[in-house]
Amino acid sequence: MNNLPPLPAPNSVRQLRGMKNRAEGKAFEERLDATFAYYADKGYALIDKTPEPFKIIKRLEQTRFIGCFVKRAQPDYKGTVKGGRSVIFEAKYTSTDRITQDRVSDAQWSYMDRATALQARCYVIAGFRTNTVYRIPWSVWTSMKETFGRKYVTEADLKPYQVAESWNDLLLVLD
């Protein structure tokens, strides 16, 4: 006699995994938001989250509606560091042991290339399930195949780009 509960259906497992991944990604984004709010409060930088384009499909009663996100065409965060330098971050979170180059969309890639040509400092901020965060220069991200021999990176590959943390858990992404 087996007293173990039945295993959940495969779809249930996938749904639970998806919910967990979304929650971890949201926590990563909230950590970045808190970091950029701190920089703004201290006068070091003004870095804002780029709103995601949203389209209302159907209005329901009162303040409710059905909608969907439309294609995202810009990096996640853009701003200015004290002294006038533009800085742009594309934030990516993974619950796996690697992050692939194709996680940056063609439109985001083009935007980052154009901003880099104008001397903006552009980075991909990669967060892993280990709670470790990496600030990868755009030039390294775009040359991933040449640099690492493949179109993905692991945490071991990214050690030189690991972001330090402050005593209050803020990310020191501008250092």
C-alpha cells in the first residue's frame, strides 16, 4: 500500500513551473526597480523602466478589460547617469543554468546597436535562479559566439561581469 499522493498531471506541473518562473522574474525586476529608485534618490542616475506597449481588446464593466501585450520593441530600462552619459539595460532572468543570445529580440538588438553607436553604455543585466546578477556589456553579448564558442552563456562564463551587492541588497550596476 502506497500512501503517497498521486502525481500531478503534466500540464499542472508545467503550470506550476511557469508560475514559479514568473514570480522569480518579477522579483528580479523589482530588485532592479529598487536599485534604480535608490540611484535616483541619491542623485546618481535617473533610470526608468520602459513601459510595455499594451492593447485593450475588449472593455468590460467599470475598470476591467481584456487586453494583451503587443510586440516589445525597446530595452527594459533607459536613463542618464550623473555627468550626462546615457545608459540602457535589457533585463533577462532565467531559471535554468544558461541564458541564450536570442532572448534579446531583433528590435531590442537594433535599438541597442543604434544607442551604442551614439556612445550610450548598453548592457544586458542577467539574473539567474542563484540570485546572482551579471552586467554584460553589449559588445560581449553581441559577440557571444566568438567569445564563448556558442550562442548561450552560463554563470561560469559570466563571472567577470558579476554585479556586487550593497549591504541592503541593492545591485551596484553602475560601478
